[in-house]
Amino acid sequence: MKSNIRAHAFNLYCFIALPYLFLIFQTEAASQTNQTFNEELLEEVIVVSSRVETPIQNVGTAVSVITAEDIQLHGYHSVSEILRTQPGIGVSNNGGIGKPTALRIRGEEGYRTLLMIDGVELADPSRPQGGPAFEHFLTTSDVERIEILRGPQGFIYGADAGGVVNILTRTGSGPLGGSLNVGYGGFGTTKLDGNIAGGTKKTNFFISASDFNSDGYNAKISDTKLMDKDGYDNKTLHTKFGWNPTSNLNMQLVSRKSETMNEFDGCGFPTTNECLGVMNQETFKFSGKYKSERFEHLLAISNSDVDRSDAWAGSKSFSTEGHMRRLEYTGTFEMNEHLNLVYGIDLDKDKVLSNEGEILERTNKGIYFEYHGELANRLYITAGARNDDNDDFGKHTSIRVTSAYLKNLSAGSELKYRISYGTGFRAPSLYEIAYNTGPFSFPPASNFSITEESSSGIDLGVEYANDNGLVLEATYFDQIIKDELFFDLAGYSGYLQSTGNNSSKGLEFFAEYSMNSKWTLFGNLTLNDTKDQQGLQRIRRPKQLMNLGLKFSSMNKNLNMLINYRSSSDAIDELYGIGRIGLDDYEVLDFSAIFKINEGLEAYCHLENITNKSYQEVTGFRTPGFTAHMGIRLRF
């Protein structure tokens, strides 16, 4: 207990001390001001908040952006690892890369988070809750940036989105060029990925491919007999082609194919630790965008197909297919220089095919609009509504209102106040419905008619930025889930529904300071108070998450280094037959570096968990100790 208190006190002290360090360095670095800092901030645009490009300074929602440079410098293999460096995001992993991974934004389950790549939704309707398989998305060279919308504010994508992660890949331009990356690291991990791209005023293309393999380690602590390594393989091909017939019309085709194999423990009857999971996913999106003086129209059709199967003791035991089809239209009307209207419709059709030949289908039709207003280049307001018509659960309306106000404090410094409120709903997945009406369900679940979940959330934030490279943010959030569905772990009867509210409320802090052209100090802290319908802490939701980091870039940019400290405190888990147990607090220290050998060649290394900390994110599953990765990257 005393050690936990000391750890909490140290973490809070470190973060509270950050602003004072910033002020100290502000005085020293005043003569080295970055005159373009605020201009760059004002010019940065995001898509994730409203489906259309919007200057980030005008956005009233809580958003984060991760650039390609940040992704490469951190050196993590998986998207979930780089996402957990952002405020409000927690991750639980069952034993290493490629193993089941839950990503929670502000404490909400991962299946409530919408994951997209280039606008293509990557959910799997055949999964129990229909969410994305975060464990299979790697940080390959095709990723240009990642945009994150925190909280239940993603109504414009679909009312069930409690958070949105939008991965944007590179677009080809200019002369033919590309890159090749070869890496090797601990647990027999090899990584090979490359891309080639080019473009003219009329056409462009980008093609990338990756092959990732890891021998892994014995993921499950209870596996004391076989004690084998649980490996993982991932092969991915991503292509993007663009054509601009005229200056006002552009068309794009995006396709992605991934094949993954994952070894895991604890499957079958009787239980065995010799298990293999295979997942293949193919997606594509064809879109056309036309832009006139005041109107912009985007019409797109997308498709996602998933084929999953499990095998144990060498025999195939389970297989399923999930198919998603989407037709969507998004329009923008510029009423005048101060007023815009975003509107659209979408049609989604989900289908699941099981190995018994059972077919489950559902269609959802959505229509939405959002008003964007601006006053005196200082006040920005949005207000919108969405109506969904679901085959199984009827019509539901969701809303969102946001506001951002900018205030100049002095030359080169600015304050931003923002507030947002949104509502949403999640229709039970096809799997949840089928399980409760199938042969494996029994009372009370089989007698229970499940209904949709509903959600609402508000956040208030203040942001400060100046020309000296200092950025400070603070956000308060409060959100609830009503009628949450959960699996009956006590009797294994099926899916039940809570009669009360599950809530998450807390604070998010972010700070970054470019001390000079070489050094940048950054950090974020999330304090989250989660409660289930009984008023108990929700499992695997740490009350405190923190990241502290320091980046270095040499004068000639030939050497870039980063050190990142990450901590998690006050989390609990729950085991069948035992009940609630505490998860130990932990701190992890990572280091990475990139050295530019010449104009087209660089070497990199990543040291993970330098102190070899032993900890668990999910009870009974190991996490990697000290691990080193290194490689070279060729650009041409």
C-alpha cells in the first residue's frame, strides 16, 4: 500500500511539475521563438470530427493527431501501442503482439470505438460485439497520420461510435519513389515492409506491402506443461489509386488485404494450449468527389469481408465470415463565408455466415446534417442530428452540439475554450442476438429480450498555445452508457443487460514544449473514475494513466531520439469463481532512436521496457519484458 501511494505521488508530482519546467525554459528560450508555431497550428486540418476537412483550431470536440514522424520515432509495431501514448486511451492485451487487444477511449469498450482506414470501416460483424480487431493493425510505412476523436461525439459516422480512430494512408505525388524497411528484434521478430508511389496532376498511386513475423513468448501463465511460444504472422497489402479527370472532380480506389495467423493458449474441450487463429480481411472503397464554388459532393461505395477460423490440436473447430457493405453520400454547402452545412446519407448492410450454414443479416439506414457557424473568426459552433433506421431495433435519433472560442492573450499566444455534447446508440450485434436465441443459451438470458444501448457525453476543455512552442490542454469529460449489454460470467446463460448506468468521468491533461530547436518535452495524464450499474469500478479501467516523454533532434536532423515513460495505476480485474482482484500498478520506460546515415538511408532502434518490469494488463497473461528491435530504412 505504501509503495502504491509513493508511486501515485511520484506520478502526480512529475506531471504537476511540467508547467513549472516549461516556465523555467520559457525564459531561457525566449530568444529562440518559433514564429511559425501558431501559424502551423491554425493551418492544420482534420477530417475525423465532421467527415470534412476542418481547421483543428475551429473544432469544439476533443481530438488528437499522431503524425507519421511520431509513429516512426516511437518505434512501436502495433497501432494500439502508439494510440496508448495519447490522452484518454487505455489498452489491455492478452499476451503480446497479435493477441486479443481491447482499446478503450475514456474507459469505454473497444467495440464502441469506430476504426477506419481511409474512410473504410474495419469492424467485423462476426465478432461477438462486432467491433474491430485492433491487434491486427500494425504501424507500417503506409500510415500518414492517425486522427482520434475522444468520447461519444462521432454521430456523423454512425450513432454507435463512442470514439473514432481514423487512419489515413499516404497518397502518391511527384516523381516515382518509395521506401524499404527491414527490421529484426526480440522474440524472433522480423519486419519487412516497403512502398512505391508517384503521381501527376491527373493520376496518382500508392502501393505498400508488409510481412511481419514473431515467434512470440508463452502468453498464458497457467501454461506450465506445453510452455510453447505463441507466435504471430501478419501479411498486408494496401493500394490507393487516384484519378482527377478535371480540376473539380477526383476519383479514388482504396483496397487493403491482410492475412494473419495467431497462436494462443486455452481453447477447446478439454482445454488445450495448442491453438491457432486465422483471420483474413479484404476491404475496398471507391469514391468520387466533385467540388464547385459552393458545393462539395462525395459519393462512395465500400466493402469489407472477414474470414475467421480457429483450430486446436491440429483440427479446424470453428469458422465464420463477416461481410459489410456501405453506400454513402456526404455533401457540403457553403452558404456564405461564415456558414456551412454538412449533410449526408448512408446505407449499411451486415451479413454473418457461420460454419453451420446459418446466415444472419441486417440493414441500417442513416441520414444526418450538421450546421457549422463562425463569428468574427473567434467563435465556432456546430449543431447536428442523425436518424438511424435499424432493421432490428427501429429508428433512433442522435445529436451533437459543439462550440470553440478563440481568445488572443498577447502577441503570439492564444487561448481556446471548447465544449461538446453528444448522444448515440448501439444496436446489439448479430452475434449477441443469435447467441441469446440459440441452443447454447438458457434462462435468464434465453428469456430476456435485449434492447439497444444508449450513450451520452459532455466534455469541456481549455487549450493554450504560444509562439515559443508551448501547448497546454485540460479537458473534463462525463459520459454514461445506459442498458449496457454484458455476457453472464456467473451462469454462462448468455447476454444480459444492465438496469442502471455505466459511467466514466474524469480529467485529461496534455502538455508539450519545444524548449529549442533540439529538445521537446511532452506529457499527458488521464484521471478516470468509472462505475458500473452497482457503483463498482469497471474492470481493466485504470484510474490513472500517464505518459511523459522527451524528444531530441540534432541541428542537422541526422539524429532523432525519444524516451517515453508510461504508467498505469489503480486497475482491477475479475475472474470467474474468484471475483474482483486488483491489478498491480506498473511503469514502463521505452527508448527509440533514428540515425540518418545519408540522404536515402537511416538506421533505427527501439528498446522497450528498459527496466524489464513484470506486469499484467489482463490477469493470467504475460507482457513482454525488456525487448530490443533494430533495422534499416531505405528511401528512394
